[in-house]
Amino acid sequence: MGIGNSNNHNHPFDSDMVDVESVRRTGQPMDEVVSPPTQMSYNDITRLLAVTTMRADICVQRTQSRKCGYIVRPEIRFPQMSGRLAQYLESLGLIPREVYAKPEEVNRVLSITKGMDEFVSNQIGLNLVRILNGVLKQPKDHQGVIDALKLIEDTIGRMD
């Protein structure tokens, strides 16, 4: 079996390929068949950077700083904060930092994910933060921790 110049476009990576000869035969101008790639603006690229580096999830962390012994809250982290990302967050009215946990700040950060869910690495965590932001309150005592964990568990169960 030799290597030929076959135009077999059944390969998934070739789905955007155009058979130039068939276009020439129909007399259709090439620019009507192949549209130029859409250029992304600097802001679009920065937004994509923010969405792909964000880590949204529910934090359940043992601590001695709280009476109940735990931090339980929706939060969004930016572990790789660059100058470009910091400027973008400032443009949203946020002070650039690694962790956002206040409900109003989390809502602002969530606003940049609209239409870009597939680029967020933890989509389940993102959905949990969307649902529980402003609903899940920091527990004050042991019973509050149990109630918060039950709320998280029930929310995960409804997402399935």
C-alpha cells in the first residue's frame, strides 16, 4: 500500500478542510467557502486566561481560627496570578488576590465565565460555587458544620 494524495476527509481533525478542486469546478469564490479565523481581542484572550486558570470549588478546611473548627465556603482561587490577570480583575472592580470568597466578589468573578464553562478545569466545582454562593453560610458551631456539609451533599446529589 503506497502513500498517495488521497482526499479522504473522514478524519476528525480534517473536518474543516475544503476540497479546493470541487470549489473551483462549481465556480464559487474561495472566500465564500473558507471564512477567515475570527481574531480575538486582547481582552478576550485575557478573559480566556482567567477562566482557564481559575479554580472554583467549595472549601472545607480544618482551622483553629474559627470557633466551629472549620472554614466552609464557596471560593474561587487564581493560583497563577500574572500582571495581565491582575489588571483584568481590577477592571472588574476587584482587588487582585489569589482567593475570592465574599459572595459579591465571587459573583463578579463568575460573570467572566459566562459562555466559557468548557474552559474551566473543574466544572462540577464551578457549578457548586454558582449554586451555593450566598446560600452556604460560614458555620458558627458543630451543628452548623454538619448542616453545611449536608447542604453540599444534597446539592451534589441534585446535580447528577
